[in-house]
Amino acid sequence: MGAIAGIALTIGLFAFIFWPEKNPFFQADKTRIDYLRERKEVIYENLRDLNFEYLAGKYPEQDYAEQRAALEDEAAQVIGEMETLEQRGMGARSRI
């Protein structure tokens, strides 16, 4: 009886570990809008870090202003492309 339970447990563990949704090597296809959403979040995080480091005195005013402007320009481009894609209906896929 113990051998049957051991076999059942082993089969259950293999099914849990190697099921396609649980497999770390399985990657869902990303759309351009998914990539842009991730990029926007990274840019926002970089802006928060930049503001924190500037307030901590790690950046001179000129460097801070240049880096902030560059990040804001990139964010504007990403958001603009996202809006264009969403207007075309390419962002209609549900987010998980």
C-alpha cells in the first residue's frame, strides 16, 4: 500500500513541476503593447530612483535635469506608441 502511495505522490509531483503553465522555461508570446507596458514601468522606476538620488545629493542640478528630461522624453514616446497601438485595437488582449 505504501508503494502505491509513493508512486502516486511521485506522479503528482512530476505533473505539478512539469505542467506547461508552471514550467519557468515556458514563456507566453508577448505583444508589442506588453513590451511597452513593461518599458513604461521601468522608466517610471528609473524616474523615482533619479528623484531619490537627487534629493539625497548624489546628482548636481544640471545632470539631474538632463537625465530627467531624457527619461521623460522616452516615457512620452512609449506612451504615445501605446496609445497608437491601443487605438488600432492591438491592446485589446486581456491582461493576466
